[in-house]
Amino acid sequence: MDCLHGSNSSRGFGRLNGMWDSEKVYFKNDDYFFDLVVDINESKSSVVLETYIFKPDRLGHQIISSLIKASLRGVKIKVMIDGVGSSATTANPIRFLHNYGIETKVYHPISDFFHLNRRDHRKIVLIDDYVAWVGSQNITSDHLPHVENRRNWYDVGLRVSGAGVTKINSSFQKIWSEQRPRKNYIKEKIKRLKKKELTTEITHVRLNDSVLDRIRYINEFIQKISKSNYRVWLTTPYFVPTRRLIKALSEAARCGVDVRILLPAQSDVFFMPWVADCYYEVLLQSGVKIFEYEKGILHAKYLILDDWILVGSSNLNYRSFFWDLEIDIVVTQDMTIKAILEEFDQKTTQANRVQRDWFNRRSFWRKFLGRVFLLFRQWL
């Protein structure tokens, strides 16, 4: 096997087309939601909110109250929730926002049987088409700190500002009006790619609202792992990788790249750690370091390939790769990069590193059930 790692510049993959005017990363959910509410309360012209889960609990009512106050002072507001992630009991209080001039929509309601598997998993808030909030946080008090440490959710979110927010808003408006990309939209984008007219496209926003974009970003992700020089650090709550991803991670580790994966010891989806177990053996044999986070529910989603860092809503599973709408942001500022690198290093230091002898002692039933659930990997 030829190793192509470790031969390029220490900076990794270089600068991007366009930079964020400002970036702030959040590792604590109470700080994230506090500042988010402040931004909604100070909005001047528009607020767009798109989320997978919106619960009418303590946090949900606080967000609703801020949206209503913003609408009453003339701010144009649109709210879109997912039809499966947010149940019918959630949709009712959201729809009542119409009484205050707020537009609402349910993405593929659960009654839409033909699109039941296509979900909107994005978590986005846009303020005045200039500020964007993106991360793994849904609108629910589940993400707020609890007294019992093992119930705390670990998420990572970003607040960014700049011209790239316009691209996010354009995607939202397209999904809002169509809920599926038009065939002519995809054909037009393919034509533009052939003519190399997308070379100046903003590259620090990752949206997968077309088949073409999904293919492009998956290929890019695998290629970046294959070309990484010294570091591949991944954090995800739902680890159901494709064969290509397993191969790329294994080859990187064999070539001496520091490959670390931080996964949950406990999950909000109880069987997901069992499914992840199914991939441990081949990864450990290749030298991949696997860590399990035990201080709460790991729900953060971010990737570190050398110094190229992606934060957002995407998991390393089939749903994010092939089915769900997702959004991820490439961080562009050195201070943000440094903070995320330190955060990941701290979390893996505090986590339990999986050793092969210890892993092999896990119960037969856990391994068996993990294999059973893995049969449905295309829907996980």
C-alpha cells in the first residue's frame, strides 16, 4: 500500500474562497441558547428558523416568545420543522404562530408516506440574512444542563456572520417552496459544473440539498482523509460508516496519521452504540484510536482533518450521507480552529479509550443485537 500522507504543507488544505466576518464556537448549550435568544430579540428585518426537533417545553416557549415579539415589531419570520423529528403535538403550537404573522411549515409531514424516509435534519437560525447559527442543537430543553451529569448533552455549535449566510438562506427558501430540488435545478448545476462556472462558489458552507452536492461532498470528505498529513479526528453520535469511509480511516492510520474517533458510551438512540461496536474490530486492528464519551449524551458533530474543521448537523451514518438534509460549516479563523482542537483533545483525554481485550469481553447479546440492527444500516 502506498502512503500519500504527510507530504504536503503543515497547514493542510489551504485557505477558502471567502471567509467569515466573525466566528464564535460554543461548547456549552446554555451559552449557545442564551446568545441565540439575544440575537432573535435584537433582529431588525428577518429571522429564519429551521430545525429537526422543536419541543414546546421551557426552551421552546422561550424561543416562541422571542419570535412573537420580533414579529410584532415588524421582523419577517419563517419557521420550518421536520414532520417526524417534531411530532404532531409540537406542530400545533408552531402553527398558532400564524396568529402573529409568522409563517410556518412542516417539512414532509408524517402523513406524507412517500417521503417518510427523507427528513430535514438541519439546525439553522438566520438573523437578518447576515448571522447564522448552525450546530447539533435542536430546540428542546433536553440540550440544556441537568442536575444529573449523565443526562447532560454534549453539543457543539457555531455563530458565524458574513456573505456565506446568503447561500444558506437561498437553500432554505428553495426547500421552503419546493421541499425537493427540481430536476431542472440539478441539470442546470451539472451544466455549470461542466463549464467550470462554480469555481468561485462559497466553499465554507456545505449543503446537501441536491444529489450532485451529496456526491461531491462525500467524495471530497474521503479524499481529504486520504490526503491528510497528520491528524484525522472525528466526533459523531451515530457512527454507521460506509465501506469507503472505513477503508480511508484504516489506511490513514496505517500510514501513521493520528486517527481518533470520539463516540458516545450512551446515546439518545439506545442501540446506536451497539451498531458502532460492529466496526471497532477492523478499525482497532488498523491502529485507529476509539474513545467513548461517558459524561453524558454525546450529540456533537464535527470533523478535524489536519486543520480543516467542519461543524454542523451531519452524522457519519447512512442517513446523513444519502437521505437527510444537512448543513455543515467550515471554520476559517485561527482562534476558532485552536479552540476546537483543544476541545477535542480535552474530550478524548477525559473519555475512555477502547482497548481490544476489553472490547472483546462485551456481552454476546450486545454484539448480536448490534449485528441485527446493522442489517438496517441504510435507514440508520
